[in-house]
Amino acid sequence: MEKVGVWNEEILKALMEGEYRYPHNLLGMHKLDGQNKLLIRVLCPQAKKIVAMALFDETKRYVMEDKAPNGYFEYVINDEDKIFLYKLECEDENGHKWSYIDPYQFEETIHSNELYLFGIGKDYEIYRKMGAHFMTVQGIEGVRFLVWAPHAKRVSIIGSFNNWDGRRHTMRFIESHGVWELFVPGLAQGDTYKYEILTNENVLLLKTDPWANYYEKRPQNSSVIFNDDQYKWKDTKWMKARENKIPCKEAISIYELHIGSWRRHEDGTQYNYEEFAKELVEYIKEMGYTHVELMGIIEHPFDGSWGYQVTGYYAPTSRYGNPDEFKYFVDFLHQNGIGVILDWVPAHFPKDAFALEKFDGEAVYEKADERQAHHPHWGTLIFDYGKPQVSLFLIGSALAWLEKYHVDGLRVDAVASMLYLDYGRGWDYVRNRFGGNENLEAIEFIKHLNEVAYARVPGVMMIAEESTAWPKVSHPVGTGGLGFGFKWNMGWMNDFLSYMRTPALYREKEHGKVTFSLMYAFSENFIQVLSHDEVVHEKQCMLYKMPGTMEEKYANLKTAYGYLFVHPGKKMLFMGNELAVKKEWSEETQLEWSLLQDPSHKGVQEFVKALNHLYTSEKALWDINNGYDNFEWIDCENAQQKILSFVRKGTDCKEDLVVIINFSDVAYDKYRIGLPHSGSYIEVLNSDAKVFAGANRVNSKAIKAQMIPWHNRPQSMEITLPEFTICVFKVKKIITPSELEKKVKREKKSVVEQLEIPLMKSKKSTKQTKIAEKKSKATKSKEKDGSEAKPKKVVKKTRSKKEKEEKEAVEK
């Protein structure tokens, strides 16, 4: 750095014109070389008079000399060589007075080792450093600002505390790392600010702080100084338990929602974080969900983007309150046993002029090559994952949400667009160094992100929204995977919804769309989703995706939700789907809660509630660590009747569930289904039940398995199976092999006896008739000749050959 100990007119001119990168070398208090003197230099453009006064010694008071126009002042203190802290008392030409502690008397507040880690992209505490943070330096409280702008000529802090004047708080440039720093004493929470950046082309830009933790409420966009280290958390029990959780072995049912449109006040205004937390918790607990996934929490300027075009990667949106109020929301849900997941978007960012685009006049966060910088699908910009500082910016954001805000998981949006260089581009793309279409830098970033997240925050969930067949998305990095914990099952969602849209008459030809997902169901840690993406942009609400009459639509919808919950994988359902809303989702209005007055809609909601409680209470539905040992088809080939049946198997056979789904419009009074065990079964769920607004054609009593082979199984039972219905049975009592052997013998004996009795009765009747006839003849003869006729000896005849064969057949 250049050191200035004496007057330098050229440097002063650069400072006054806002082109000087090292203001601390000129301004502040300095020792004069070789002299027992101190020199104070101050630049305060509005001031006409300045008095410098020692902070801890009021006798040291110096009226400074006006040395140049536009507020440049100096004062030489003779016979003094010990630097001390001072403040400045200022007065403008109108007699207005103010005072402040000069920021230029403080040394750098960032250490070289921290800058080194920042430069290589491995300072994982970066969210506590970059941006604006309250700190104490030499006993003085203030705010330290740090921003990365490597190409800028000059960076200044402008804000409500300095009349938005870029000459007042020019930042110090730490050239080796492209970082600008300034500690400003005396600032208050709620002060607004931006960075004034002079580019190499001498263009002046006004930018919000990329690392800020709070912003003004839209449509304003200034950054806001906020101390987010004061909140007192009360979720210690949850957080300690989270450290020991293995999410893939937990029951996870997620309610995806958007705060601003879930429910509103009667006057149409939105809930704040605290109001929403209290309203939401009761509903989530009643419905039986384990987690919520929040859309649109990370700060974004445009409501219509739903939060997927982010400008503030470290800040909860100010639409619903400040950072501490968002912490209260998370804290309150944790205290009530509910996890919180956020949608997080590292794939792209918008081109808003006040945000990240060409932050210092050149490409900083995006690629410099225009062919690689722009995202063709969304009109946005793509992060330059190859820069360590950009990678760290995103990793720091993820860690801030997981560590500072106690969020339990991040659903990473648009992963497919990150993995492929040709995503949305066709043949017009820049290939990687091997000539392929894989984005090697993005892949390394994703692996780095997941390894750091899981190492630092055990028990959290990193979830990929990835729509292609990229292998091992949810496998550890060490085994060749991307390192996510879970992957959205987009393939299942697309196939299944296509099948459900098909009228029942034509589903036979589409049967593979409901069975194919089981070919790969355990290749990843999947989350089965019916997300917001499926009920927007004229795709229709879930209810109207269903074919048939209105009654059939409701029945189909319940069956669809049933299949979602019994299919292998964790669960996620978008808000409003449980109400069977009749409109596509819009961020501008609340859900159609009034529909619950209609029994059909209330029935769907009650069914989703029952599904959640069934899912979370039955281990066979979520403990799928053993893969295909957890699932077994009973019949997957019944395309003609459009019926699926399978077993969800627990670690104990007593936990097994038998699932039968009728996707047809034909009901069966006596549908026979093969069973995994002999014993008795009870129906634990039937979508046609009265409580779900069905016709109540249920199997209300326990059903004993019969030793009638069916579906390649030795035992089976007959059930009532209505049209468009899902039925779930659980073993009430299992018969052991020894008991089964005795039962088989009893049943064989019973069948033999049932066949023998009529034969014996028939023989006995024949004999009795013959004897009666002989007695009658004897009696008549006696009456005729007066003597008693002796009956002939009755000889017992053996069974005929035919009777013997029948008996042998029965016994076999």
C-alpha cells in the first residue's frame, strides 16, 4: 500500500474526485515521519467548521484548518507522538451541528489468513464476516463493512447516515484479494445503505450489498443494517436431536407452501412471520406433516418470480418481517416438532441493475464469456462456479441458513440446469475441456457444497430438484455421487400425472406409467412430490387433472394421493392440493379455504390427514434402507382391470402392509387378492370411507386368509374393492408355520367331511328304504299266512370304486 505522511496534491485530488483506493493512507491520524508531531486529516464535504476532540480526554480539543474546498481539513498536533482516538464535531454553513467518530483512524479489521481462506473459497464462516456486521474495535462500537469488488476503481458506502454522499465513507481496498473494507463507528440498527461503485470506465453504480442479512421491503431495495446475533433461541432440544438424525431413516412428509398466499387477513394483508407461525403450526400438527418447505423466503424483488430470482442470498425476505422475526418462525415450529426446509437457488440470478449483475462494472459473479453467462430459459445469469469466491458466496449462503437460521434442509432448485452446459441451448453452447456437455465446475461446486454442509451440520437435508437421469445424485461424493441427501422423483411425478389424466377406459394402454417407477425406486433417496410446478401455467389444479364426472374426479384424486403415500420414498404435497382447490395457484391470493364447507373437499382434506397419520405411524412406509426388501409386487400386470397390488414390508412381518389400488371405474364386491402371510387382516385405510366423503363401501371386519392359492401365493382373501379406490390392509394376526400346518390339516379334514356327510346320508337313506321295504313285505306275508316273516340278513356293502376315487381326490 502507498503511505502518505505529508501533503500530496495529486492524491488529494484523486480523493476529492472519488478515485482514490486507499483513503486510510491520507485521512485519519498519522505520525509525521521523524517528527514529534501528529497529523489529522478529515474529508467532510458538508462541513464548514470541524473540531477534533480526544474521546477520553476533553482537554485535547483542536480546531481544524480548512485546507481545500469541498470539506478537506487538517490539523497538526505538536509535541505529541502517541496516536489516540478522537471524534469530530462538525458544523455546516447553516449552523447545523453533528458529531461522529472518524472511521479512518482504525486499522484493518480483517486478518490476512481470513482473506487467504476467502481467496481459495474455504472460509466457511464467511457469512459472519462479509457484509455489514456490528463489532467493537478498540472499545468503540460500530459496523464493519466488507465487500468483494475486484475490478472497481473506488467503492464507497452511502446511506441514511451520510446523506447518501459517496465522498464521506470511501472504503479501503485490500488489493491482494479484491476486497473493500471500512469500520464505521456509531451506526444504528435500521440504517439503510448501498455501495457506490466507480467502474474502470468511470461509470457510477449503486449496488445493494450481496452479503446483507436484511433489505428494505419491496419495491425499495436498499440494504439494512441489522444485528442478527441477538436472538435467543429456544429450540435446543430439537437442535440436539437433529445432530443424531439420519433423515433417510425417518418419516418425512413435507407440506410445500408460500407464506403470502397460504392465508391472509380479512382485509387482504399478508401475515407476518410471527402470525404465520402460530396459524401454521396448528394446521400442520392437525394434518400430520413432519416438515414444511417454504417458497420465496430468500430475498427477491419480484413477487411473480415466487422467490426463484434471488437478489439477497443471505436475507429472509422483509415482506413478512425482519431476520429475528424469521428466526422466531423457525424456532416456534421446532418447539412444536416441525422441521423447516427452504427453497434455495444457486443455479442462476436475475439481471436487476441494483444487484449482482456486473457488480463492479465487470463480470464478478457471472462468467465473463457472454455465451456462458446468460441462461436462455429464464432470462437470468449463471454463476461462475469456477471462481472460488463465487463458490464460497453460495456455500456461505447455504451455511447461513442451516447454521444461523437453524433451517433443517435446503431444496436446491434447478440442479439439472447446473449440471449441463447445453441446458436449454441445443447445440449452441461452449463445451467443457473434454468436449462434453457436463458443467465440470458446477459439478465440483455441488460436491463441495454437500460435503461441507453435511460435515458442519449433521442431520440436515440437502435435496436436489433434478429432472434428468444423472446417476447417483443422492449418493455420497466418496462413492462417485453428487452428495445430496435426497432427490425429487420428477420422473414418477410426470409419468403418474400423465396416467391419472387418462380416462379410465384408456388406462390399460398406459399401465406402465404407474409401474415403471418401481424399476428405479431405490436407486436414489427419493422424495415423491406433487409440487407447485404442477398447478401453475395452465397445467390445471390437481382436481381438474382428474378425468370423469365430478364424483369420479374426487375419487381419482384421493386414489392419486393414496398412491403417492404408499409408494416408496419420502412425501411432499403442495399447499391447496389437500383442499382439492378448483383454481391454479396464484401468489396474489390466498387459498380457497371456503371450499371446506363442501363435504367433497372436506373429504379430500380428511383423507390427506389420514394418509399422513398412516404414513408416519407405519414403519413399513418410510424405513426403506433395505431397498427392494421393503417392497414386493403382488400383481403389477393387471392392466386390463387397472388394478395394482403390492406389499410394503417392514423389518418385522407384523409391520407388513397390503395395498390394493383400483384405477378403474369398475367396482368389485368380491375381489380376491393373494396375501404374503396366513392369518387375519384388517383394513386400515379405504379412500371410499364415509369420513372421506365416499360411499362407505369398506371392509369393516377382520378378514381371515383362506388357503386358496392366488397371485402365486398359497393364501388369499376376498375384499370389497370400489372403483377409483385405494385400500390398505395390515396383518392383525399372523399364523405361524406350525399353526399353518395344523390349519391346513383341519381345513382338509373339514372339506372331506363336508363331502362325506352327504354321501353317508345318501347311503344310509338307501339302506333304510330297502330295510323298510323288506319289513313291509314280511309284514304283509305274515298277515297273509299268519306267520312272522324273518328279515334277511343285511350285508354291509363296500364303497363303490367311484366313491373311493372321490374320497381320495378330496384327501389329496
